[in-house]
Amino acid sequence: MADLPNDFWSAWIAIITVISFVALAWIVFSIYFSGKDSKTATEESVEPVWDNDLREGNNAPPLWWFWLIFSAMIFSVIYLILYPGMGAFKGVLNWSQDSRLDDSYEVYNDQFGDKRIEISASSLSKLQNNTGLMTTAERIFTRNCAACHGEDGRGQASLFPNLMDVDWQWGSSAQQIEQSIRLGRNAMMPSWQAALGDEGVDQVASYVMTIGSEEADSHPGKAQYNQFCVACHGADGAGNPLLGAPNLNDDSWIYGGSVEDIKRALVDGRNGVMPAFNDRLDDAQIKLLVAFLVR
Ligand code: HEC
Ligand code: HEC
């Protein structure tokens, strides 16, 4: 309640709370203790009687009901003294959601502070040899990465790359993997349909299948590959980690390795996006993930 816009609204709420409370108390007390005992009231007033024995009967509700409301009222008063509720008054206990959050941060730091310092001081290979920490890393992976990269990290749906093999689109070093995680990655492979035409797409796709083999040299798609593709994928198809251009001369494919898959890459282009985790994970968590992934 400390963030109410100004004193006026704070006082407004406090006054309405008090007035409603007093009004409720007045109603409850007047029902039960209006000065006249309900029995004497029945005797004194001339009560209409219908059909010989049918009376209006204005008896007060049962007394246990009064005690129920009364104890709820006492509870409210104590609550409003201890906790925020009366406008901007913070309550005697000074409780707030923020302070609860601060408390839990403190507990978290007490529990894990040393651990985190230890992690940031350790080398990656030392972390990799610590089975306890690697289990933690796996848990961080499951929670943050498995939805895309799969429970086992082996990729899925021919959309999300396998992170457990030796093939790295954006580079295999610890720094490169850390950058993939921290800043994310945006792969830019445009569509080649307009440049190549239908026949060109067929020929280049077929050429890509042969890269690295003997047929490649005399393949009719080679000229167009050299014209349009070498800048990123290289003459030998080895790719370029700076651009995220994958290796095309091995058996590992992000989006599938059939001629159809490759044709689809050429016609539609490919724009894989790896989200940035800089703001979602802290340094210790990211370091654990790098140790978990790097080989
Ligand atoms: C929303 C889905 C998604 C999530 C969540 C996700 N990734 Fe990715 N990640 C991708 C995609 C898509 C790519 C491929 C980007 C591209 O096409 O270049 C990728 C690429 C990567 C790469 C580069 C792979 C290479 O071959 O160079 C690494 C490393 C990586 N992710 C690690 C992680 C880690 C660690 C997490 C969890 C903290 C994570 N990713 C969470 C979608 C995701
Ligand atoms: C501007 C750089 C660039 C050029 C030029 C380029 N590519 Fe790519 N290519 C990429 C990138 C980056 C990716 C990765 C896309 C992703 O991860 O979503 C890619 C992905 C691919 C894939 C999918 C690989 C897989 O593992 O699934 C194929 C196939 C491919 N390119 C073929 C070609 C061919 C053939 C040409 C020439 C017609 C070409 N590319 C030109 C950058 C380029």
C-alpha cells in the first residue's frame, strides 16, 4: 500500500475502512443489544397474530453468530495493526511483498553465494569433472533449453540443432558457445528462388548433395554454387561460424539432409533464431551450461 499515488487517497481508504468498520460494529451491536431484551420486546409490543398462532417473530439471530462476527472483527483490528491495510500505514510488522523478496534473495545468497564464487573461479574442465555441478547444469538445461533442443539436447523436429554432436554452426569454442547462449543467434540465409530459378534450385540442391565427392567437380550445379553460395558456405562447403553458415559437406543437417529438404532451404531461405539468455540466466548458470556443452 506504500505505493498509493498520494496522501489523499491513502487517507480516503483509511477513513472509509474505519467508517465501514464502525458502521458494521454498530449494526451488529444494535441487533443484539438494542437495550430491549427481545423477549420483553415481544411482550411489550402488540404483535399481530394470524391464523391463531402465526406470529411475525422478530427474534435476534442466534448468539453464536454474534460471537463469530465479533471474533472476526477483533481479528480485523489486529490484522490492520500488524499488516498494511489502512491506506499507506505499513503495519507494525513492516511486512511487504518486496521485503519478502529481499529476504528470499538473502536466503538464496547465504545458501548459494559460496557455490557461485567457486563456480566463477573454476576452470571449465574442473566443472566438467564435478558430477554434482554437472547434474545442476543438466537441470538448468532441462528447464531452459530442452523445450527447443530436446530433453537429451540432440535437437528436434529438424528445426532445433543438436548440441551433443561435434558439429557447431556458430563455433565450438567455449567463447563462441557462451556467445550463442548470452546474445542469441540470428541466422540469415535468404531465399535463392529468384536468383536460381526452378532449374537452378534443382541443380544446386543436387550439387550440394555431392559436395566432397568425386562427381562434384563436373556437376552442372557447381557454377551457380560458386557464384551464389561460396561467400558464406565456402568453396568446399565447410561453412563459416562467423555467419552461422553450416557445413554442407558432412552428414549432419539442421533441417534435414534429403534433396527435398535442401530444395526447401533454397526456395524459402532459412532464418533460425536462438533467443538471448543474458537477462534470464546469471553468470554462474551460463558458465555451467557452457561446461555442460563444450567438448
Ligand atoms: C526457442 C527455442 C530455443 C531455446 C529455448 C534455446 N535455443 Fe538454442 N538454439 C535455437 C535455435 C533455433 C538455434 C539455431 C539458430 C540458427 O539457426 O543459427 C539455436 C542454437 C543454439 C546454439 C548454437 C549451436 C551451434 O551449432 O553453434 C547453442 C550453443 C544453443 N542454441 C544453446 C542453447 C542453450 C544452452 C539454451 C538454454 C539456455 C538454448 N539454446 C535455448 C533455439 C532455442
Ligand atoms: C549470406 C550467407 C549465405 C549464403 C550466401 C548462402 N547461405 Fe545457406 N545458409 C546460411 C546460413 C546462415 C544458414 C543457417 C540457417 C539457419 O540456421 O537457420 C544456411 C543454411 C543452409 C542450408 C541448410 C543446412 C542444414 O544443415 O540444414 C543449406 C542446404 C544451404 N544453406 C545451402 C545454401 C546454398 C545452396 C546456397 C547458395 C545458393 C546458400 N546456402 C547461400 C547462409 C548463407
